[in-house]
Amino acid sequence: MSPAARRHFAIAILLCAAAFAAAMAGEEAPAAGPSLKEILEKLPFGLHGFVETRAGTRVQRNRYISETASMAEARLQLEASKTFEIGDYRPEARVKADFFYDGIEKHAFADLREANIVFSPFEFLDLKLGRQVLTWGTGDLLFINDLFPKDWESFLIGRDDEYLKAPSDAVKLSFFADAVNVDVVYTPRFRSDKYVDGSRLSYWSDALGSLAGEKAVVRDTEPDRWLRDDELALRLYRNLSGYEIALYGYHGFWRAPAGMDPLTGKATFPRLSVYGGSVRGPVGKGIGNLEVGYYDSRDDRGGANPLVRNSEARFLAGYEQEVARDLTAGVQYYLEWMMDYGDYRRTLPPGVRPRDEVRHVVTTRITKLLMNQNLRLSLFVFYSPSDSDAYVRPKVHYKIDDHWSVEAGANFFLGARDHTFFGQFEENSNVYGALRFSF
Amino acid sequence: MRAWTALGIVLAGLTASAGEDNPTVEQIVEKANLAAYYQGDDGRANVHMVITDSQGRTRERQFVILRRDVKDGADQKFYVYFEEPADVRKMAYLVWKHVDKDDDRWLYLPALDLVKRIAASDKRTSFAGSNFFYEDVSGRGLAEDTHELVETTAEHYVLNNKPKDPKNVEFASYKVWIDKKTFLPKKAEYADAEGKVYRVVEALEVQEIQGFPTVVKSRVQDLKSGGNTVSTFADVKYDLGLPDDVFSERYLRRAPRKYLR
């Protein structure tokens, strides 16, 4: 797209916002003709979405990224869905796409988030085919057995929570039986996380032994052969009088770089299998959850290959309770335990900062609703006592009316050292605000 | 002569029904509970809420509610599918109501494909940002209050109710007007420790649907804030034969269209 076309695109999105707002405002003036709502209801399919502008800025100078702004975008999301009146279990098709102008990358994007069809060929089977967002597991912003693609960049710069989840092009089969339900997700081609690569957020580079940014963007080589670099995810679950019990399996690749190709120096996504389980249910006055997983790093089972991440065991325990009216508090404890740590240390290339054998993380979430639940204050904190670093996410969300909402928040990273998980992002700390019109 | 006989029968009928119309307080609250929350074995309704704040600004909610009784007068399951406003559209909310322990609640967020467990244990918090409480929607446990019949009028039994555990609720007492014929609660007034009424819940319109007297329009007034919410119930149906598995994770993730329209 030429700069002029991009500018037109951005202006078009903003005009859409204004037009929708005017149409909705017109609803109260009966003489204004059919309202937007009436027009939308006349369509042969349901059409919904939102228009949003969102902007953010770093709160300190970043030595590795020249842009001060962390986000500046105008976005239109459209979602069309249609239920076909065929049989008892009606097939449903859905398409959801985002069109946005990203003022940081100075580029307009069209992002197809969902394009799928759901139907039930048999009463005990649901099939969902196509591009879809997938989530399972019990953690709150901590994922052990949910290995579906994530967009960490969106999360860290303060886009809506929705964008933490990247879609999968997959087939999901769900079998339902009294004894156990089974989900099978087959993805014919691997897709990596949108991880922090230095293009927009600075990061710690093991290769350079220092922080890095736009001058040292991670180059990777992604497994991308159809039907060969494929993924399989499995969940067996059932509800035992209010307690949700699940077993999980995954066969695919590390979702974020976990290795290096010594010939090209490119980051790699080595093969990975994960086996795990979880339970969630009422504990005392609240909800408790436990989740475990074993990460079998199949390209380095012995742990002596310094170019591939070792196997790991992961554990999570959480508890959430309503502590007062419209005030909810949750805590989680999470650990990652590296297997074959002796081999890792023995084969670690000189100059590379070693990771700890065990990484501990504690999180807290506090949510308070005010003004008839139209104002939501929330605070999420990740704190790692072993890494001595933290990530603090405060957020304020206010629903002005049934269409308009405003949001402000921040992503603060703190750390004693440059190479730790959250500490490496310190210079990316940012604040942001957003205005959205939903229809 | 025939007229006198007829009158005699009518009078006898009246006397007989008056005899039956002297139920105990326990019978009244039990019947009222069944009439208000357990009609049929299951049911559905399209609910429209208009929430008006003290300055006259309105917000609207549109959702479908499905209910299935596990046991009459006891455990129930609810499924709520939100249609409006846009920011909650397609969210689904599942409640397994328990009489002897905290309810199980789940919320499905479609944009993230996330089934979230809700830790909320307080039932006297706003339902979907309206002036209705969760308890107004799903019922309040009969054992949680003491009930006293304070008055019997031509149309109503008037009961005064006091919480056994006042720390858990915002009211000191509430008075309920129960229709003598249908046993539907027609009005409830909640009073604070000073005896001042600050919250009124009323049935504004009742219709008979499939033989069940049904509140099709109700209102909550918050006299302290000056706000109110009016709910209207459309397409009410009973005894649909809702399968138990509609109230499960499967249909949280995939709305049970067949029962939603």
C-alpha cells in the first residue's frame, strides 16, 4: 500500500467510526430514517463489531527502539455469522476480521481472526473447521496445557485481551459421552507465537549477551510444511459434581524460539510433546485449580544439547474468591523446573547467562466493579522471587453507555537484572488508552 | 328456589375455599417459591431489561434464559445467552444452583474461547449491571430467612421475612405480598435497620402461559440511588424437554440454537 492509500485507509476507518456513532445517535431521533440497528437486523446474516482507536507510549527511553510511542492504531472489527436451519443441530458459520491501520508499523492490515463452520454430524460429535481461536486449561494468564498460538506482542503493548490469543487453522473434533468428553485439535501446519523479536519491543539476546532491539531483530526458521510440520492437541475431560477434571496431550513444536540453528544462526522451534492434567472446582468459599504438565523437548531428551531447550516440568496452583461485594481476588503459584540441569550447565556456551533450574512465579489479580458494574478496576501482577522481576498490569475500563467504552491501562516491567523473563522488558514499560464503539 | 340453591352452592364453595385458604406460613413460602421459580420441569424466556439510572439515562440488556429443575423446590440449572449489548454479545453464563452449598457458575467468553469459572459467592450483587440481583433471578433459599405472616388481605398474604444471618445481606427485613390465588409474589419491599424501605421489586404484569401464572413484566426500584430496571419476558415456554447436557461446557462453547429461538 502506498503512503497515500494507507492514509485513506486510516481515514476510512475513522469515518466509519463517526458514521456508526451518528447512526446510533440518530436512533433517538425518529425522523432520521432507519437506524443502524434496523439496517443491521435486516441483513440476511448477523453483522456486529466495533470501531476502536488505541494509543500508548513508553514511560521511559528505550535504548534499542527509536519509536517513543508503543501503539497508535485505528481498528474496525466486523463479525458476520449465520445459523442454517438444517436439522436439530444447526450448522453455524462465522467470519470475523479486523481491519486496522498501525501507526507504529505505518502500515494497514487486514487480519482474519475467525472463518469457520461448526456442525454436528452425529449427536455425540461437534466439528469445527477452519480458522478459530482455541483455549483450554485452568491458569489465569499462565498457560501449561494450552499450547495454542498466542500474540505476546499485543498483550505486552496493551491491546485488548482478545488479541493475546492468535487463531489456529485447524479441525476440532469434540466427542461427548457420559464417561468422558474428548477434544481433538489437528492443525495441519505449525504456527508460532507472535513473540517479542526486537522489532517493536526490546528483549534480551543470549547470542549478543545484551539487550537488543530493532537493530538485532530475531531471525527465525519456522517449520511450515503442510501436513508434515503439523500439530495435534488432545483433551479428555469430565465434570464430577462441580469439579472439572482434564487430561491433556500435545504433539508439535515449541511455540516460541527454543533453539538455534548453528549454521544460519537463526532461532528454531524444536519438536515438543506435552503431557498434563488439571482439576478445578470449589474450595472453601472460592474456586481452586491445579495444573501440571511435562514438556518433553524431543530434540534434546538428554539435555546436553546447548542449541535446544531442555525438557521441563511445569506446575500451577491457583485460588480465586469474592472477598467483598463486587471485589474478587485471585492468587496463583507457578513453577518451571528444568530437567537435566547439570547437563545444561555443563554444555552452556561460555558467556551465556545461565537460567535457574527452577523459575518461580506468583501472580495476583484484583478486580473491583463499581457504578452498577460499568466501571471495572483491575490489577494483575506477575512476580518472580527467583528472577527478582515483576510485571504489573493495572487497567481501568468504563462503559459510557451500551455502545461506547473507554479504557486506560499500563504494562510496567521491573527487574534487578537485564536477562530475566520480565526484567528484559523494563525499557518497554508503557501506558495506553482506548476508545471503542461497539455495535 | 333454584336461585337460592345456586347461591347456597356458591356460598358453600366460598367457605370451603376459605378453609383451604388458611395455609401455614411454611406452606405459603413453599408454594410461592414453587410458583415463582419452579413452574413446569423446565422453561425458557427472552428477557429484555431496561436499566434507568437516577438521571434518566438508560441501558438495555437482551438475553435468553433456559432453566431446568433438578428437583422441585431444590437444585436447578440455568443457562443465559446474552444478545445485547454488543460488548457481551454471545457470552454464555451457566449456573448450577444448589440449595445446600454455593452455586457453581461459569462464564464463556467467545472472543477468547475461554470457559471461566466464576468465584462469586455473593448472590446479592447486580445481575448483568441491572438493579436485579442474582437472587431475584434464581431465587433465595427459603431456609435463609425466618418468615412471619403479618397480614391477610382480600388478595394477598403479607409476609415479613428476616435473615438468619444478617451479616451476609444488605437488608434487615423484607415484606412480601403473595397472591392468594396464584401464590406468585407480587411485591417485595426491602427495609434497612431503621425500617426504611430502600428497594422494591414488583410484578407489573402476569399472564397465564400453558396453565402456569407467569410474571411477564417486573420492576426493581432502588429508592436510594433513584435507579430502576424493568424486565419483560417474551416467548415464555414451559416443559420443552430441555436435555440436561444443554447445561454443560459443550453448550457454553457452542450455543444450543435449537432452544434459543
